[in-house]
Amino acid sequence: MASMVNENECGGETQSLEPQGPGRGAARWGPQHAGARELANLYSPGKRCQEWISVILCFSLMAFNLIYLLANFHQGHTWSILLGIVAGILTADFASGFVHWGADTWGSVDLPIFGKAFIRPFREHHIDPTAITRHDFIETNGDNCMLTIVPLANMAYNFLTLSPAEIYHIYPLYCYLYALAIFVTLTNQIHKWSHTYFGLPRWVVFLQDCHIILPRKHHRIHHVSPHETYFCITTGWLNYPLEKLGFWRYLEDLIQGVTGEKPRSDDLKWAQKVK
Ligand SMILES: [Zn+2]
Ligand SMILES: [Zn+2]
């Protein structure tokens, strides 16, 4: 029998036969959900190829830049480096929330190219939240790696062409950009860990428990239908303040007022699919 996997308070899993929200009575959440099966089948070889290229390029550039950052380190920069890293992580968390909110709330899988490639995984994730735990490293991280290739390539180019004095001057900014790039790149890996309840390395659980990366219990708040809050999935540090501000609701009202589009209408359509 198909069933939804619910993540309980203790970090274990319980089986629930009832989906929450609009899909109730129509289908059960999980890999057997008709919408989830259809979405999983849209993952194409071309998309896979794009992900492989992105991962290889991104990690090569990351290693290259790390070597140059270490080689150009000066003790006088210690505080600005720390500040740059915290600011980079906060920016990445906000960016994760913004992109996640945008893809969850607007657009459709039917959009040419973009829909199948980039909106599809968000729709799949709501109706089959455990699918991400079955994705391998390439499928999990390919899209985020693609996002950081250009900034990392630009940083590498500058390390090769700028003078030592210019590098010294720009160093704190590059620490900020590097931390931002690392956390943007790792966002979906961190997100995958927040859905994984068995076999996580102890250091990952430690980082989750210290709330340095997205904790499992924290991310569960987003997975309550209709998925309208707690969009930040890197560290989740900004979720509470943004919720208190009503930030996402304000943006949605604004966009609906201008375009007439209803938030999450495509997400709802997939959730209600029965065949
Ligand atoms: Zn979502
Ligand atoms: Zn999730």
C-alpha cells in the first residue's frame, strides 16, 4: 500500500495514509502519487548531461579559488573574513528562500524548457518529499553548481590577472563571495540532508543540531500544505524573521495585484493529480 512518510518529532519516521491539504482523498503523497510518477519521468538524459558538466566545472573552480584564497591570506583580514563569511551565508540563505519561493509559487511545468528542467523538481518535491533522498549527488547538486560557475570563473580570472596589491584590497569581498558560492552550491545537498533520517554522517547531524545548516525539524514547517512559508533551505536562519515580517505574503499580494496570477496554482494542480 502506498503511504506518505511523515517525519516525527524524534527524528524517526511514521507512516501516514492521509496526505495533508488539497490532495486529500485524491492520492497519497510519495513515489506512488500519480503526479510524482509523471514528474519523475520527465528527468531527461540531456538534463543529466547539463548537471554533470555543471558539477565538474563548479568543483574544479572552487578548488582553484580556495588555493588562491589560502595563498593570499593575511592575518590583518581576520575580522573582515569572518564578517564576510557570515554575510555570505546569510545572503545564500535569503537567495535559497527567494528562488524556492519563486519556483514553488509561480510558473508552471508546462513552460518551454525551463518548466521541465527547473520547475519540475520543486513540484515533485512537494508531492514526493522523500524523492530527493533517492537522488544521487549529480541530480541533487547539478542545478546549484550551474548557478555558481560564472561568478567562480570570474574570481579565478581575477586571481590570475590582478596584482598582489589589488588582491589584498579585494580579499574580504572575495571571502564573502566565496562563502556565498559555497553555500549556494551546497544548498540542495543541505536540503537533502534535512529529509534524511537514516545513515547521515555524525558531523552532518552535529551541524544540523547546532543550526549551522538547515535542521530537519525546522524544514518540516515548510512541508505542511499549501507550502507557503519557511522557504529558506540553506541554514534557515532567515525563516523566522521573514515569517514575522510577512515578507512572502506581501510579495505574493503585490504580484497577484499586478499580474492577476494566483500563487501556487500550478503546485496545487500537481498535488491534485490522480492519474
Ligand atoms: Zn517548497
Ligand atoms: Zn524539502
